[in-house]
Amino acid sequence: MRTAYNADIGPLEDGTKAKIKSFETGIIIRSVNWLGDAVMTLPAVDALAQLCPEGKVHILCPTKLEGFW
């Protein structure tokens, strides 16, 4: 199991969380195609949003999931 991630996207070796500096104005996340899969990605989307509090999270999704996001 990995204990450290790239400093731009997750916890560092000392356990602190890194802020995303290269996405200060927001990030774009490409959604999955099915509702059930989209529901399962909510924790990951939430975690990314917390790493980038100053920016906005934009979801690129199929029309059928527009109401979900």
C-alpha cells in the first residue's frame, strides 16, 4: 500500500495534506457515465474539493447526469 502521494494531490509522508497550487482557480473532473458509478465517486470528488478550497470544482459529465451533479 502506498503511504505517500504526489504533493499536489494527497497526503505527504509526514501525514500533512498538501494544497493544490497549480489549480488555484479550480479543477475539472471528468465524470463517469453511469449513475451508480457517479454515486461511488462522491467521496473522491469531496476529497479533491477539500484540497482546493479557494478554487471551484467543475464536473464534466454526460447530459443524463447533469441533474445529479
